[in-house]
Amino acid sequence: MLKKSTLPLLAFFCLSFVIVPVPLQAQAALNVSTISVGAKNLPVVVGLMGLPEVSNPFDPSQMRVVASIARPDGTTITTEGFWYQEFSIININGQRSSKKIGDPYWRIAFSSIAPGTYSLTIQVEINGVKQSPITHSVTTDYSTISKVITSGKSFLRDSKPFVPIAYNIAWANRFEELEKYDQWFSKASKVGVNVARVWMAAWSLGIEWTDTGLGDYSKRLDRAWILDQVFAIAAKYNIGIDLVLLNHGAFSTTTNPEWYSNPYSSSNGGPLAGPGEFATNEIAWKFWERRLRYIIARYSAYPSLFTWEWWNEVNFTPITSNDLSAWIKKSNSVLDQWDPYNTLTTSSWSSAASMQNWDNLDYAVTHVYDPSDPIKSLTVQADALRAAVPNKPILVGEMGSGTLTEDPFSDPTGLHLHNSQWAAVFVGFAGPASYWWWDIYVDPLGLWPHTTGLTKLTKDLDVATMQPTRISGIPLTTCLTLSNPTTTIGWIRHNNFDRSAKTQLLLDAAIAALKTKKAVQTTFPDPVSKGGNLTVPVAANGNYKVSFMKTMTGSVVSEQRITSKALNVTIKVPKFTGDLAFRLEAVLP
């Protein structure tokens, strides 16, 4: 404590001396350099080494680095710098860990939207005092890929339809991320997958948790570095990242509860007595805004960033609907200020998604875990969600037969996965269902190729705006079609080509075995349809070509030429096992 007699003297010194910062450009240690000139799927990165150190470089009241970037097209964007540490993954006697490489420093990332020179004016602010501006320029010879946007019910890229062929690939075991993501993305991209849903969860790539405390991410910079590498791997394989920023368990005491380890909890020194206060408490907001701004600064410039997803299944938290809507609106305002690339936003609820407020989000997402026939379950979900969200894209963000695991014994070939992907497209969603269980089911059983046929069938089509129809005519099958004025695609599936039907066969066989005391039959052939004639409506009379395709591979089985009558064509469906797809297109005269 200061004695009273010292106060006048202290006041004299405070009034008599003004601290004048030394211009940063005059400091010999300062080095501004281009770390990477980027690529069509990667950002340009500029490094600032030798800036003064502060106790917490993530606290903008202590240190801020802001770049104003004049672009070749005459526009200017503003982006924040971020504190960066390089790492490598090491393996010593079978034990993996991360190792720091060099000293930490500040980075600035931005996208090269067009070839040319990018002129940076960098403003550094230390403890509230602005330093002399720093200038730097970078010249590129390429344009990055365009961001995906929404237009009505559709996703578009460069004005062309974009169908998200997605999987949940949410995390990997610690220190195995680089090899696992390369393995998963490589396999997925070869069969048309173009989006992966990745979580910033506490046990994986999250940058803030109990071990860090609030607002200082120093102890998790290795995880941020790994997420950099995940983005780079995604770019390598042309896969977009749907980045989930918050998972429900972190703010839940009932469902996958992690609240008692959350640094926002008062029991861990945080500002919140309960998780429901996260959306309304001002102290919590300041820490969330800081974290969000850091994430935006570090990852928004990646062209491979598809979506910011605010929450996973936020309905499992006690945050009220009104509080959540206000919180999303407030968080969107941070994006408006600091993400110059207009990245899409969404959030997710569990199956009650149709009852939520989607006003401040770009597209709507539901999660469905149901072992029944996806044609039935997803029709209900699509109808409910479309009624609530009439003019935005809708997707199935998670899908599985159950929430605890996916049984490889009852469904080793991924029949439920297959039907879920196809049904989602044909009942009104803007893309196939994004399946869960990537690590313990899809990859070990080699099920990635299930997307191949659907990718080929929907090529260049805006499935979200095509008209869905059901057509009858072939016994024991369901035929779903999507149509626009020139093209109709169809999916004909035997009604017993479904996981739940096979489960019933197993049950019946078990009962029969008990009665006859014989061995239980455990394998059953896929159902066969004899095919037949199918009448398909068309928009105009004329000549048409129909190609029948295998749903798993997309390979063409047979083709027919047909002339329509009375705005209908009659196609001769060949004999098939399980299911069959077709594409009917008008032929120019």
C-alpha cells in the first residue's frame, strides 16, 4: 500500500512524463515477411517477428494487430492478426506428443481472390497505445476457389449448383490427427465427398478449456496448429470444412455432460453459476468474443472453410430459445466485422430441429438417429423442416441407426448408410445425409465408396430445387424422382432392401431356429426385382434418353431412347438386385 506522503510525488511524475512509443519500424528486431504466398485452396500468410511481448497476447487490451489490406480489385478488407506457434508431432518410444519449433510470433492470413499485389497496412496497438503503421506487400499469380453461398433452397459455387456430399469426420485420437485426417480425406475425396464436419471439442481441437483457463490459449496452441494442418489436408483433397465451434456437452449437465470441467463454470473460477447463463452473461460474452475473434483471424481466410457451425445439438443445453437467438445474432455481428469472406453460418439441434428459429442462419440442419427405413424417417424430417424453413437449404447434419454405436454385425455392408444418403436427396434435402461413425464403422469397413453413384447421378444438378415425386408401377418397390424441365433422376428401391427389413429377417430366423432347434440363418441374399414398365411425367413432348445406373458405383447398366406421349415417357426398368437409379434427359433434335 502507498503511504499518503508519496501520492503527490507520484502524481507529479505521472503528469510530467509522457511515454512516447518507439516506432516499430525503427526497431531493428522487427521482421515482416511473407511466410506463404498461398494457393487456390490456401491463404496467404504474413509473419511479424520481433514485436514486443505482453503477458497475454490473446487479450486485445494488451496487444492488437490489425491489417488493412488493399486488394487488386480495388476493394479493402480488414483482418486481425493472431498469435502463432509452430509445432511438430514427435514419437519417442511409442509415445506421441507435440514439440514447439522456434519462437511464437504474430501472423496475418488472407485470401488471394485475384492475381495481383496486396498492400498491407498493419496497425499494432500495445496496451491501448497505437504504434507507427507497418507496411508490407504480397504479389500473387492465382485466384482462390470461391466460397460456397446459398441462394434460396440451394447451395452455389461460382453460380453453379453445389451439392454437399458430406461426412462427419469430427475428431481423431490425440497426436494421430495428421495421419488419420490424411487417410480419411484421401479415401473420401476419391468417391466425391466434398465436405467434412469437424469439431473444436475440448478433447480434440478446442483451444480453450480447464487447462487453459479463459482467454489465454497458450497451452493449446498445438491444437490450433493441428487444426491448421487439418485445413491444409482438406485443401489438398478439395474438401470443405464445416467447423463446429461449440458442442452441447460443454454446456450441459445431462447429455454428454462436460459442464463441471468447463472453465466458464464458477466451480472452475469462471463467471457462470450454470451453463444456461452462457448466452446472457456479459463477462462470458467478452471471453467468447475474444475466442471467436481469434478463430476468425486464424481460419476465415482458408478457402476450404465451408461453414461456421455455432453449436452442435444446442437443445441439450439449458439455454433458452430467445437467449440463443439473441446470442447468435450477436455472434453474427462479430463475423460481420472480422470475417471478410461472408462464410456461411448454421447451427444444429437434434431431431426437434424443425421447431427452432433459423432466421439468423444461412441454412438449417437436423440430426436423425433412427434404425427404421430412411425413406420414411427422412420424409417426415424433410417435411417438418421445410415447413419451418421454406426458402433456405436444409441438410441432415448427422445420421445413424443409433446414438450409441453402429453395429457392424447387423449391417456390415452399410445398407442403412446407403439408404440414408439416397433418401435424403430424394425427399427434399439439399444433399445426402452426413453419416456419423466415420472412425469405428465407415472407415474400418471400407464404406466410403457408397457416395460414388450418388455423386455421379447428381452431377451438375441443383437437387434442392428439383420437384420430388413418387411413382408407382413396379411391385414391392418404391420409386422416388426429382425433376426439372430437362432432366429427371430416379431411385427405384426394393422395399426389403433396408436395414430394418433385414433385422426382421434375422428375428424371424431366430424364432424359427428355436422352434426347429436348427442353426440360426444369419445371411440373406439381397432382394431382387424383376423390373417392369414405369411411366414418368416429363415437362415437354419430345425425344428422351434414359440411362440406368448401379447405385453403388454409378456405372451405366443400360440405355434406352424413348419418345414421349401426352407428357409421359414409359421406361422399361431392367431386372435389378436391391436398388437401381436412372437419369432421364431430353435429347435435342
